[in-house]
Amino acid sequence: MIVDQAVQESAVRRIAYAVLAAAVRGRRERGGDWGEAVLAEFPETTGDWAAVRWAIGGLRAVRYERRARRRELPRLVRIRRRAVLIALIGVVGGLAVNRFVLSVGYQPSGSMQPTYDISDRYVVDLAAFRLTGVQRGDIVEFPMPGTDRLVIKRVIGLPGDTVECRDGRVWRNGSPLDEPYLPVDLESSRTDCSATTVPPHQLYVLGDHRVVSTDSREYGTVGEGDLHGRVLLGL
């Protein structure tokens, strides 16, 4: 783009002209009639402030010109363009939600039966739990220690809690837990564990199907910072 010598008097004028020219022409050699007329008269302005005001007025003219061109398009073309734009916004928004807000997980094993059966899917909160924190009884998703595989387990102990097992039941801070989510079969719900005091910023987690679940009884507590999300509901 060749800029007239008259617009090279100051950096402010050069910037104002460059912004206006970019808005008028974009990647084309020539813009619309209104925009080109505004560009042609730019050298007639005197002083930096006058150049800036002229550029702002030119941007408005370009905006009106583009709107007028869109209105001249056939109605069907306008509808198609809007539909494409809405679809694009929906796709981008959906990807953003799936990446940063919510996700869908898959349960490959029976370690959380009967709450989540094999092949069940569930919705995971990826963001809000970091603000609210997790509570006892929440089901959380995290990578199993030593692997990249995401698993879900139930939070039994928070930092400072003492978790132990007596006669096949889980006790926390000296009191037995009421665990209605366990399998009805007493053998499947039996829990044996070593007494553990949960360290700071750690969680003690167990699967609901205690006989087949690999959890804090084997690999220890899980770091709060290692959580991928909190399970909201099943699908």
C-alpha cells in the first residue's frame, strides 16, 4: 500500500491512515466506494487530532457500507450465513465447555458398582470444584497413580481425617460410616484397611465395590491438585 506523502507527517497520522485503510480494504486492492472516498480525502486533514477524528468517522462509514451490502444480499444467502455463524459459535462454545467446564467420562470397570456399572457414562465438573472444594462422599476423577488412566472413586477422608477399618466397616475420626451406596451383598461391601491419617492437601478415596476396587488402600492418598474433576451425575 502506497501512502501519500501528506499523511507521513507524524506517527499518529500514519497509524490513523493504516487503521482506516485496513478497515476499508482488508486484503483487497480496493474497498467500497464510501471507504475509498474517505481514504482519498484523508490527506486534506491537518494535525494529528483531525486525522484521528477523520479515521474514526471513516470506520463508521465502512461499518454502514458493509451493513448496506449485507442487506442487498438475497434473503436466502443472509439466512445461510447466519445459520453458519450460529453453528460455528455453537461448535466453538461446545468445545470450550467440553474442554474447560464439563466433560463426559466412561466407567470401564466394576470398581464403583452399584453406583456406576461397567460401561456407564457420567458428567464431570472440570472447574467449579476448584472453587468450592470437594466434600466427603463426593465422587472424583483423577489419573490412577503411576498411569495416565482416569478413574473415579469416592472421597472418604479429607485432610486431617483418620480413616480405619473395624470388622469390615470403615470408621472415620472414631465413628463408623453409614454407607448406603455400597452393594447389598455384605461380602462385596466388606472393607479392610490400615489406619491412616490423611495428610494436608490429600484425599483418602475408596471405590464403592470394595472387593474389586484398587484405591487408597493400595496406592495411598490422592493429591487434591491431581484431581481432574468431580462427578456430577450419570448418563
